[in-house]
Amino acid sequence: MLVDKTNYLKLIVITLIDLFQEKDWNICYHTISGTSKDFKKILPFQEEELTPYSFIVKLLFEFGQYNKYKEIYTAIVEQLKIVLPEIKITASKEEFSVNGITITDEIWDYILYILKLSNGEKVEKPLSFDSEEARKFYLAQKRNEEKIKNLRSKMNGDQDGLIKSMLTITYAFPSFTMEYLWQQTMAQILWLQKNAAGAVSYEVNAQAFAAGNVKKGKKLDFFIK
């Protein structure tokens, strides 16, 4: 992940098998990827509106020491060490860094963006702001959208539905095994599922073309565009 022209952060995404087998990763991911409304439920006594960054900072350096938050704190710290192997959490400065780069609001938003993409969620790329006032205005707009829409885009744990998708992929692409697919990310599975449906449709149409059972002038479009 590129921070600027010379600095990079190493980010490791989670595979499907980890999504279903790693309890601590699910605790970590669903906690840090929530909305301000979700953060308020976890820290209900906070008066200010919590952003993803201010929430993680408060959890790591202020509330993680209490028994009530010990499980969440431990899961987050241990899992962040996996997805960000060069992370360093400095309690005395109340900051955390990766490869010497201090994590800021914008960097943390981008890390969450990458993690959500790898989990198959449809999310917009984080914006960059010229001033703190511009950032606050944007966040205020986003909070209003949350109140109006009241929607969340999270993995619902529907393993049966996922297995059906994977079977569709193996049917369309026999060289892919179930074992191989479990080692991919959710984003990769969704991409393969979309193209698997296109491949099956293409095969049916190709047979129809070969047999001459098509309308005159109709073209056979390839499924990958």
C-alpha cells in the first residue's frame, strides 16, 4: 500500500478460510470497520462523534486496559499484528505506526478501505482533504447519510450461500478446486462468481451458434469484457 512516493505499508489481506475459522479476526474486523453508530454502542459514554480512527485510538490507549474491553482489545491488537506485520503500538505517545510511518486519520481510513475491498464489500475510495474543516464537513455529511439510509455493508456469515457460489465457480472453471477457493479473498470469489455465470451463458450460446440455432445477425459476445 503506497502512502506517498517513497513510503509503503505492508498489508496482508485475509483469506476465506480465515474469515470462517478465525474468531479473533471476525471480532477485530467487525469492530474496527463499523460506523459511528456502532462505535457509540461499544463506547456509549463518549459524547463526541467517533470516527474509525478516534475509535481505534481510544480503544487501544484508553479503554483496552479495562476488563470489559479486554477481549476486544486483545483480538484487535493480535490481528492487527497479522494484517500489518510491521505495526508498532506506542502507549506512551498514544500512537501506532507501521514501518516507521505514524498512522493518521487518512491512512487508517485507507487501510480499512483495502480490508473492506478484500472482504468483498462495495466501498468508495477514501477522499483526501486540504484542511481539517473540509474533513469535518465531509464527515458530517456522511453521518447524515447514515441516519437516512441506516444501512451497513457487512459479511452476514451465510456460509451455505458462499458454498453455492463456490460450486458455481468450480462448475464453470473445473481447474479450480474448493480447497483453492477457500484460500482466496471474498473479493476474488465475487469476481470469479460473476465471470462463472458469464462463462456458463457463453458456453450455452456457443453451442447454439455451432448448431445454427440463433437469430440472423446476432453476435457471440465473450463473457470477459
